[in-house]
Amino acid sequence: MFRSTQTDQLSGRAALTDDKMTGMQLRHAPRRPAPPPVTDDDDYVSAGGLAERGWTVAAIRRFLGAPDLTEPGPVFRPAPMLLFDLARVVAAEETEQWRRWREQSVLRAARGRAITEGRRAALLAEVAALDIRVPILDTAKLARLAVAHRNRLDRQRSADLGQAPDPATADTVEPATLHRWMVDYLRQETTVYDAVLDGLYARVGRAEATAAIRDTVYAVIAATYPHLAGEARRQVADRGSPAVPNNRGPGWPPATT
């Protein structure tokens, strides 16, 4: 009798465990993937595939019209996938109207790139012609001003966070840290740099011009204060200005006049 009761209890526990596992599996079951395509990929081309062939949205509307088929998109993209009959696409591409449109489209794109590159080159030339200078100070005064600038920023941050400020002095800070503060201070005190950046926001080539101005400022700092050249190089590397990659070599910083 005891064995039967114990067996029933164990069976009941197993059943409860199975029910719990089933519930967990249902709750944590992965989302169902999108159903497999109902068409052969070789027979249809998606809107993305059309773009790779040189089609634009306007051209699709003009020459193809509505898609021939739609399929559910992936789970992460609920919009349906638009599919176009490949034979119909090829037939459209063989028409004289499409060929003329395509030639004009390529020419328009080339002209647009040329205009953009011209504006970018002009903007970079404008940056190269800037007379960017940093304050010339003796080391002691520069250290004092840099520490004061750092302490002012520290007080602002501490007030925002509701913390006590942590003031520093030039005599107690590590040399590497002091050099970093000096470069930061000089960069902030270069007023032409900030003023020019403000005018770049809506202009073509802003990223390249911004990087060029920053690099020029660091180069001027390094040339004016040789003992800060290493820190200037480090900050340039940390910022990693991708638009001006050629001034990171052994010859950096470039010569300034």
C-alpha cells in the first residue's frame, strides 16, 4: 500500500513537472519565422534586387507599376516583400524608353557626384586657408589656466550630479594629465575653430571640414608647444577623424605657417 501511494505521488510530481515544462516552453517559445517563399527566386526579383539593377522607386512606378506578388517579410521587418516577375523586368529593360531613362539617370547621378565633390573640395580649400592660431603662453601660466578650466568643468559636472567637486592643482596632478588638460584648454581657446565649425552644419563636406579643422588645431598646438605634441597626437588618434586619414603617419603634425 505504501509503495502504491509513493508511486502515485511520484507520478503526480512528474505530471506537474511536465505541465510546468510545457508552460515554460510555450511562454519562451521563439517567434515563428516567416513562412517560406511560395515562388522560385529565379522567377521573381525584389525591390532591393531592382535597385541593384539600377532601378529607382520612380522608375518602378513608371515602367512596372504594381508588384506581381507579395510575400510576408522577415520577422524583424513586418512590411511585405514586393516581388516583380523577372521576365517582365527584363522586357522593360529592353525597351528604348527604359534605356533612355537609364542613360539619363546615370548622367544625373554623375553630375550630382561631381557637384558634391566640387563643393567638398572648395570647402576643404577654405579650411586650409584659415589662419588658425592658439594662445601663446608660458608653461606656468598655461598650466594654471588649464587647471582652472578643468576645475570649472568639474564644478559644473559635480553640480549636475549632486556630488562634491574634486578640485586639482598644477603641483599635485600627474604630468600626463596636466598635458591633457593643457591641450584641452588650448583647443577650447581657439575661437576661430569654434566659429568656423558653427558655420559648417548645413554645408556639404561638413565631416571632412570638421576633421580638417580639428587636425589643424592640434597641429598648431603641437608646433607651438612641442612638449604637448605627444598629447596632441594621442587626442587626434582617439578622435579618429576618418575623413582625413593621411596625417597620422610619422610626419604628423604637418608643418604650419
